[in-house]
Amino acid sequence: MAQEEKGTKRLRGFAAMDAEKQRQIASKGGKIAHQRGNAHEFTPEEAREAGRKGGVAVSRDRKHMAEIGRLGGEARSQSRGQQQQPPQ
């Protein structure tokens, strides 16, 4: 309780583990769920709808979309510049 009064929190349980250990545990859980037959598997329609929702959510952030477009344009212009240079 003394730590809560100071405004600091300590991570416990799953959150306190390193990322690799978390991945290992999550992977085991996913494999077992599939073996038992109670894991959710997306249908093509569900996957399409989830992708659409994600796209809508991301595209609301105009600054983020502008950054994506800028980076794409830069990458394309760089790859075109490399294609046009004669071999040395």
C-alpha cells in the first residue's frame, strides 16, 4: 500500500514477465484452444469486416494517413531512382 500512496505501481503476474515469456504462454494457450475445438476461427466474411473496421478507424487520423502517404511516396521515388541508374 505504501507504493500506491506514492503513485507508483509494480507490474504483477503476466505483465511483469518479459515479452518472450508472454509469447510462449500465449502460444501454448492458443494451441490448446485449437486442440479442444473452442478457439474462434474467423470466416472470410468476419475477417473482411474486421479489416474494414480497422481501416475506418485508422483513416480517421488524418495526420497518420498523411505520414503513411509521404513515406510511401518517398519509398517509391527512391526505388525508381535505383532502377534508372545504369549498372556500374
